[in-house]
Amino acid sequence: MSVRDELLQRFLDAASRGDEEALSLMLSQSRELLDQRGEQGWSALMLTARNGHYDAARVLLSNGCDTSVTNRSGQTARDVALFWGHRHIARLLTSSPGHHLRQLLPSTDTEEPDIHFNREILDRMSDRRSDGEWLASRRASPETVFLLFHALSPLVRSGAEREEQIKLCKLRSAAVQELLTSSRTLEVFLGVDKQQQQQDDDDDGMVAWFALSTEDDPTQLLKDKDPSSFFLQEAMPGLLRLSDDDAGVVAQARSVLAWHSRYRFCPTCGGDTKVEEAGYKRTCLRAGCRSLQGVHNTCYPRVDPVVIMLVLHPDGKQCMLGRKKIFPPGMFSCLAGFVEPGETLEAAVRREVQEESGVQVGPVQYLSSQAWPMPSCLMIGCHCVAVTTDIKVDQNEIEEARWFTRQQVCRNAALHQCLSNGCSAVNGCRQNESPNS
Ligand SMILES: NC(=O)C1=CN([C@@H]2O[C@H](COP(=O)(O)OP(=O)(O)OC[C@H]3O[C@@H](n4cnc5c(N)ncnc54)[C@H](O)[C@@H]3O)[C@@H](O)[C@H]2O)C=CC1
Ligand SMILES: [Mg+2]
Ligand SMILES: [Mg+2]
Ligand SMILES: [Mg+2]
Ligand SMILES: [Zn+2]
């Protein structure tokens, strides 16, 4: 027997006996012993698992040994532990394969980021939604703010400071009298101004905000109200040109109005419905409808959860971005997809990444969320780490997906900033550069 073989035999014997000290000492002198295999392809880790030596298994794991290798019977160390009834060792080995990948995930103790559509300047005061008297007094108050929508587009005017920025038109009670009494207007109570609320806790001093959606032809309306105002044409990228304060209010209003426009009839029986709770409920008018017995989510505004994820390469230096066919030329983004019924966020992340790019994902970590009112999604932002790296796009939804280095993404972060600030040169920017350029 050669000196090397003899050393390996002593190492494997120490593992079989569970001699942690001997294992540590031998590894400090000769690290390459760690994953070497002896008879029948058994590694030191498999021998600790066979004989139930928990602490010795931990010594090997803390030295970074490979848990995925198999012996000649195709068993991993975890399989061996389970076979011999050492469930605590099997558990130890279950938690460790992804450990080094989990370390690639960024730390989670960061502050909540200030994301477009997320700012809440209003207190929604849901308890007031069924207080008809109070709502009527707010409707009549000269301080109250009314936002006007037509076909889900808000009435806006160009911003004073920056040409590319647009502002919501905040109308007063006198300007909307006719609309308020029209059967072609839908009203949603959005809440009261939080800042004002802090200064003055008297109920009558509260500045309430309402969204009014009109089916009337906007040309006439605009001429009457404010000739410089206009209904925003396209939600994307139009809504990105709003300030953060305005965008947060629009996220709420547009999502609720979009729900009304798509759920006019009772989803349970197809009957007519009436609007209640200041625009936050639709109740079926058909006596005996099942939706009238108990509480049903079909009566309330719906939100669709969507996972949006940055897939990190196991090398920790690259991430994956993809292009949908419908994206403007040169634009890449994180992969995203609807959460399906009966699915966790983690499972949705793994399934969508696999479907769209063919890449398998290991650890998943939630980062932050964003309201996405086109029409009413909740974007759930995650980081995750890939365990395979070959990309094979689905071709239906995704046209191309690639791994990008940190530098490639950073170079384009300025462009992204430009897009989220509603840069007027957005089209030019997006066309001129891609993360790969
Ligand atoms: N990078 C991205 O893809 C971004 C996506 N979003 C939003 O996320 C949403 C979902 O992302 P996708 O990649 O399109 O999802 P996805 O990857 O799940 O594919 C969308 C397809 O799934 C089907 N589908 C399943 N459930 C659906 C539901 N509840 N509503 C509509 N379609 C459903 C439809 O066939 C649809 O064409 C988009 O509609 C978009 O508004 C927002 C920002 C970025
Ligand atoms: Mg998708
Ligand atoms: Mg999907
Ligand atoms: Mg998909
Ligand atoms: Zn019904």
C-alpha cells in the first residue's frame, strides 16, 4: 500500500469511528483527503452518516466537503443516513447543500426602498367607507380633492419644474358638481391627506381625496375644466412620469377602477351589481345569490400576485435578465410571472425561472414589493440563486435571456434611472444601449 493510500485509509477509519479530533488534525495537514473515496466509492462523510457520528459529520461539513457525491450504489451521504435511521444526520445534510449558495444572497436588513407607485400620502380610512353622512360632508367640502379618470387614464397637466414630468389635476368640489350627480360617474373614496391629518385631528378638517371615473367624452370636459390638462394616453411609460406622491395615489385609484371596469357583473351568478363601501365593494342584486351569504372575495377589488426575480449565477458575479418579445428593442428586465393557485412564492419563482429560461433555482429570498396598477398586480421582488447555468428560453414568452456581469448592469443603471424618472429620451436611450453593449 502506498503512503497516500495508507493516509486515506486512516482518514476513512477515523470517520467510521467518529473521531473528530483525528479528522480535524489530518485535514489541517492534508486538505485533499476531504472528498476522497475508498472502497465502493464511500467518502468520509458517508462513513460518518453510516455510523451515526453527527459531530464528525459536522467537522467534515464545516471544512466544505461535497454532499452531492454518490457511492457505487448511487447513494449520497444523506441517503446513507436515512437508510441507517440517523434522521438527525440526514437533516444536517439536507440543510447544507444550498448553504454556500445562500451566502450569495444579499443581506436583508436594508431599509424599505422608495419605489415608484409605493408611496402612501393618504390614510385610506377604510372604517369611513360605509359612513354615508361623513362621506357626503367630505364630498361637499371646498378642501376636498377630486381626481378625474377616463378609460383608466388620469387627468394630468405638464409639470412646472421639468418638462418630462406630469402632474395630477387636483379638482375642487365646485368643478365636479355635475359629474358627482351623473349616473355615468363612478366614485371611489381614496382616503385623507396624512400630513393634514397630523396637524389637525378634527374630523371636519380632514382633506379627503376621491377618484371620479367618467364615461363622458373627455374633449368637452377638458374644454370646461382646464384647457392645459389632458388625459394621459398610455399607462406605460406615461405613469412613470408622475411624481412619487402622485404615482402612489394613482396606483390605488387605477387598480380599483380597473376592477370595476372588468367586474361589472356578479362573478358568481352573472347578475347585476351595485357599488357599495365608497367604491370598495360590488354587491349582487339577484336575491338568493350565493355571494350574498357570508363574505366572498369576489365582491372586493382583486389583486394578482406576481413574482419578479433577479436570478444570481452560482459564481456570485453575474445575474440573469431576459427580453419579452413585446419589449422595446434593447430592453432587458428581471424575469417575472403570475403566482398560481396553491403555490408559494418560492415555488412560483422556481417554476417561472425554469419555464422561461430552463435554469433550475435553489435558495429564494424575498426583497420588497411594488404595487403595479396595470391593471392590478402586486409585484413581489425576490433574489434567488441558480443551481444550473445553461439557458434555454421558452421562445413563447421570452425571446432572449442572458447572464450579465455586475459591470454590464451598473453601466445601464443610469439608463434605468432615466426611465423611472420619465426621461423624455427614454426611447432613444433604450434603443441605443442594451445591458450587453
Ligand atoms: N419583467 C417583467 O416581465 C415585468 C412584468 N410585470 C407585470 O407582471 C405581470 C406578469 O408577468 P408575466 O411575465 O406576463 O407573467 P407570466 O410569465 O406568468 O406569463 C403571462 C401569461 O401567463 C398567463 N397567465 C397566468 N395567470 C394569469 C393572470 N392572473 N393574469 C393574466 N395572465 C395570466 C397568460 O397566458 C399570460 O400571457 C405582467 O402582466 C406585467 O404587468 C411588471 C414589470 C416587469
Ligand atoms: Mg413571465
Ligand atoms: Mg406564468
Ligand atoms: Mg412565465
Ligand atoms: Zn350574484
